[in-house]
Amino acid sequence: MGLAQQTVERLQLGLALARLRDAANKSQQEAASAIGRTAGRISQVENGKGTLNTDELGVLLDFYGVAEDERETVLALGVASRKRQSRRGYVDVLPQPFQRMTDLQVAAEVIDWYECGVIPGLAQSPAYIRALLSSADSIFWEASERETEERIQFRLAQQRRVLRSGQSKTINLVFSEDTLHHLIGGASVMRGQVLHLLQLVEENPRLTIQVVPNSVENNPALGGGLVALEFGEARPVAFASVLHGPYTYYDQPGDTEPMRRIFNRVRELAMSPEDTRSLLITTL
């Protein structure tokens, strides 16, 4: 059987299986033996270049000790990964979507992230995250301190997984200048957020932060946000920020190339990393 065309669904399936295998402390050879396949086949699937049938996935999930929601999600991804019809975008409506979004970011070689009015998630300080998510309690979900705390801890864990993944990764973060003037949690939280940005750049030489000045004319991404991910040999994946509802992932050139051009344009309009650093310092 030849290699399957890589899609977002197959990439998400492969990354989820690799994460679950690592959590179970199993090798690719052990996983292959459990379903009567070769280690090469497991590698293909984990790299988003192959698929498995439902029975094989079920045996693997038993072998990894995966149950309940995550099991159902992986099986659903398996079904989606075997579909061959063309589509514009993949809408992730399965449980735990942020886990799969994090898997994609961890695997990416390049992360390009633009936001308007809010600090990109990877660069948010713990206090900023707490204030931002606390403000959403009772609005985006029913009032629940436990739900809010779980979301805060997941966001922090997401940052650790992506920023400390151990692989060489380029991260370019761009946001609009008004982001620095929106009070999230109060003046002390915002000051801490600026210090956090400066520290991130110092600690991560392959991470750049740029601000698009309010005075810039013709910003093509005003009022929106997007994330573009590159994976080396695999096709790029991109998605737009949403206030509510599931993310739609795009991997077709007709969508990813315009989104790439948008990001490149806002980087051109933005202050240089050096001038951005100076701006941040003046806000303290």
C-alpha cells in the first residue's frame, strides 16, 4: 500500500498516537507487534503519511491503555483520516480540540502567529492567562472555578510543551500595539506581561516578537488573528483565531498561501524586533 496523502486529520491522528505511545512508554516496534504491522508502518502513521483501520486502532489503544473520551476521539480521527473526498477545511469538533492544536504546534518547525488586541497564547504570562480566562468564566462556559482553573493549567502546560519541546523551532509572534493598552487583570498584570515578553525573547533565541504600530496604514489583518504552521516536508497548516466555536484547519494551498501572505504583510508593517523591545521597555 502506498503512502496516504497527508491531511490535517491524518497529521492529528499520527501526533495523537505518538503522544499516547510515549505516555504508555512503548516503542514503535512494540506497537507494530501488537497489531501485526512493521515499525515502519507505525512511523508512517505517526508522521501523518499512513492510516490504520478501526480494528487496528482499537488494539493499539488497548495496548496504550487509552479509554473513554480520548479513545473515542482517536477512533473518530481514524475514520476522518480514511476519507478521500476533497474539502476546503477541516472543522475540529471532536473532544479536547486544544490538545490536538498543541500537538500540531509541538510538531511544527515554524510557528507564525498574529493577533489583534490580545497577546498570542504562547507568550501570555501566567497572570495574564488567569485574568483572561477568569473574565470568560460564566460567559464562554457555565460559571465554574474548577473549569476555569483546568483551562488555566492546560494553557500553561501547552506553553511548556511547545516552548520546551526539545526540537529546533522558529516562532514568530506579531500583535497590534493596542494590545498593550487593553487592561487585562489591571496595570500590574500588564506590566508583568511586558516583562514576560522581554524575558521570553532573552531565553529563546529563535523566538521573535514584533508589534504593529497603531499608526500603520492598511493593515490587512486588522481585527483578526491567524496561526500558520510549517512542518518541513509536510504541507503547511493554518487556522484563524475564533472567539467561540471549533477551529477550522486549512491545508490546501488555495487557503494557506493567502494566509501566509497576510502574515508576511503584517510582519513587514510591524516594528523590527529591536524597536519592539525598545517600545516594550518604554511601557514599563
